[in-house]
Amino acid sequence: MPISLSLGNISTTENLDKEWDVIIVGGGPAGYSAALYCGRYRLKTLIITKDIGGTLNDADIVDDYPGLENIKGSEMGKIFKKHAEKYGAKTLLESVVRIEKLPDGNFKVLTNLGKEFIAKAIIIATGSQRRKLGVPGENLKGVSYCAECDAPIFKDKIVGVVGGGNSAFHDAQVLAQHAKEVYIIHRRDEFRADPVEVEEAKKNQKIKFILNKVVKEIKGTEKVEEVVLQDTKTGEISSMKLDGLFVAIGLVPLSEIVKSLNVNMDESGHIIVDQCGKTNVVGLLAAGDVTTQICNLRQVVTSAAQGAVAAYSAFLYIKTKKW
Amino acid sequence: MAEEILSEEDKQTLKEMFDKSLKNPVEITVYLDEKNNKETSDFARKIGELLMQINDKIKFEFLDAYDPKVEEEMKSKNLLIDKYGNRRGPIFVFKKYPGIIYYGLPSGEEFPIFLEDIIHVSNEHFDIDGATAKKLALINEPLDIYVFVTPTCPYCPYMTHHSHQFAMVKNNIRGIMIESYEFPEFAEKFKVYGVPHIAIIDKDGNTITEWEGAIAEMEIFANKIKESLEKVSK
């Protein structure tokens, strides 16, 4: 495995003001794009996030963002942050535990380390996390939701990837750099992934396909040893030996934090926003994977676009007090 | 002249950062294993040489882990892990804070944390809030925090950072990052199949608790250690 050094982001400890124009919750593409635009609108902006990059960190190489070819996901998050900082946005690496609407229309934000901030507008960009399979044995060691993190541990092993979207194909490519064999297990014989991803995977000799099968159970004493599969057409049960199983069957939105504000959501928990990123709560905006937008195309480029739009709406709201 | 392991631009950024932020000298000992981890031991030397070149407050000492004297020293400092495979390096230890330890290269996602460690040590600055400090004050027995990582894991550095901060404020705690890829037998012994994988080890070498996954919140991490110690003592 090639050794690399990158400076990344070295966090600085500084005292942060209590009052802000905008607080952005979440540091993925939507959050940092919003921060960049807020900064350019000269809004005093704080991002509170557990990590830099959000789900970008789960991506090995991103090659569908215009102008940035073949960039590492985690590197991209750092570039977004740096760009937002150029216009004055500050980052606090903590988690938001509560958001309250105050009688004067402002918001109070509390972090896990007890810090309290006030903001005129909030942009929720908390993103999503990987959906679980919901089958017996999923808690066994060797079941992973982050190929980028865990692939090096599966050197020369046999692994499976469940799913048929871009994430599954990305995972398979990352795993193929280390593992001996990678099996993409998918419930249909067609893929939701972009055709270019499918073509690349088919060219990779380590990647093989197990189609029209769903995982019914994961077996093992201490770690994954075997998966039980069911054929979606015939119902036939089979099993295969695996050392690890990577789950890439979609995303669930991380919208828990705003439930107490009575924000409208769809049945899956995505925050409902209008085309300007506004929610039903005055002063509260949302962008990226946590929302219902845009046509279900959950990409870096769409999240970044939504972040910019939400920032613009926050700017207009703060300036005019109109919602 | 160190081989180019960092771009000119990054070197310049580092130089400016270190010139601005380093106060006292920082000494780091690196134990090298040129028998079993030659590639990474060579790279460890390059990292050290580069950083010394960038700022003269940073000092590295390179030791051969198979030199009998060094072997003795490693034994006395509880750094030899022969029971977990035959690899002895590269291991990085901060001299002033010997609880800040890296088994394997602080490369990839871990490199920024290594740089932060240097700055923290140089300034004797702790990045710990009051609530976490209170939890740590209640932990007084010697213990090791093993943080198994991979260079590509973006969630791992938080755990390395936290464990090293704990080691800075409490000299009974050692925060040990272990690069699973460079120490595969060590990782195998602890059944590491996902990272970050954390193991809390008592003074007799027993595992008190272990889990998989990052805990970004320092206070929750400290509390988890405290509670698992309390459970064992009951």
C-alpha cells in the first residue's frame, strides 16, 4: 500500500464568539458550500461538525464533480473547508446536541461539550449514514459500512459488498486494492450505479458478481465466516464463505436533531425543503442528503448546490427578515 | 537531504506553522525494525529527517530495535510487543510525554495528528475541556489505550488525538496508536476487522474493554474508560 503524507487540517484552538449570523450543522459538501457562500455574503458563520467532509470520507475517489478529477473523498472535504475559511467561516469540531427556537426568533445551539451559541439562522446539513441490512448476524465483527476505513485489514481475504449503487461499486474498487476476491451481491441483475462504474468493475478481475440474491443472514462465531443468500427469483437458499461483508444499500438521513422543532419531514425522515432550502420553521434551512431535494440525486455536486442556495436564502432572511 | 515525501508547498506551510507555534524543543525517539518492517522503518527515518530540517526545535533519535541495549530499554519501557508478532518498529515515542506512542507510521490520515502532537508538546498545551478533565482525574491506575487504525480511515484520527491528549494530562495513561496494516499480527490478536478499534488494557496486560468505532466526543470517551474500570473493580 503506498505511503502518503498530507497536512490535512490541523485544528486550532481558539475562543469562539457566542453570537453568529448563521450556524451550519454538518461539515460535508452541503455544509461547507453553504459556509463558503455565507462567508461571501459577509455573514458571520460557524460550522459545527463531528468530522470534516461527512460522507465524503467514505468515498475513495470522487470523479463526478466538475473540475476536480480523481480526487480522494477525504481530501475533497479538506479543500472545501479551506475554501470556506478563506471567507471567514470558522469550524468547531463538536456535535450539536440541541437546537432551540428563542422567542426573539433567534436560535440557541448547544454542543456535546456544553458550549452554547446564538444564531439568526441555522442551516442543517447533517447528511446521512449508511442503511443497515437488518438481518441476523449484522453485529458480527467483519461487517463494515466504511470500505475506505477497513479495506486494508482485508488484505488477501475474500469479501462481499451488498448493493448495486455507486457506493457499492466504489467499495468494491477500494476493496479490490487489498482483498483477493470481491463479490458484489445484488438483489437484481441490473444496477442503479452509473454505467461507467459498472464497466470499470467488470474490467477488474478481482470483482465478481452474485446477482438476484439477497443476504438473509450473516453467520460466524466471532466474526463473519459465511453469508446465507436467497435467490430473489427462485427463492432458493444458498450460502458462501466470506471473511468480511461491506454494506452499501443506501442511506438514512440524520435528521433527529431537528425533530423537537416540529420540522416537516417525509416518511423516511428527510427534511422537507422548498427550492430555496427553507423548511417550515422560520430561519431554519436545510441542504444536502438530509433533505428531500434534488430529484433524489444524492451527489457532491447537488449537495454543494443546495448549500449555496440555503446560504443565499439565509442571507435574504437576515437582511429582510422575510421568510 | 530528505527524499521528497512532502510537496514544496506543504513544506513551506509546515515551516510557517512550526515557526509560529513551536515554543520548547520536542524530542521524539523512533525505534526502527529494518528486519521485519523495512519499508516503513525507512519512511519513519525520512519523516524524522524532514521535520528536523524544517524546524530545529524538533529532534529525532533513531534506534535499532534489535540492538541489545535498545532492546533492554524497550523492555523496561514496556514497548516490546513480541507476544503480538515479531515486529518491533517503527515505533514513535515522545520523550517528554512517553505516553504518546505510535506503533507504525503516523502517515495518511494520522499525519496531521502527529503534527498537532508536536505542537501540543512544544507548548505544553492540552486540548481538553473541564468535563473531560474531571472524568480523567478519577482514573488513577496505569492503563494503555490501544487505538488500531488504518492510514485511509478518516474517523480514526479523532481517537488517536483523544488518547494522546489523555496521555498528556495523565502520566498513568498511554495512548498507543497501532497501524493495523504495519502490525498485522498485533491487529489479528485483537481481532481487528474494523477501525478504529479501541482496547483498554490494564497494568497486567488484561483487556478491560474493547469496541469498534470512533467516539468524537472526548468526554464520552473518557467516561467510557472510567465506567469500564469501575465495572472491573466491582
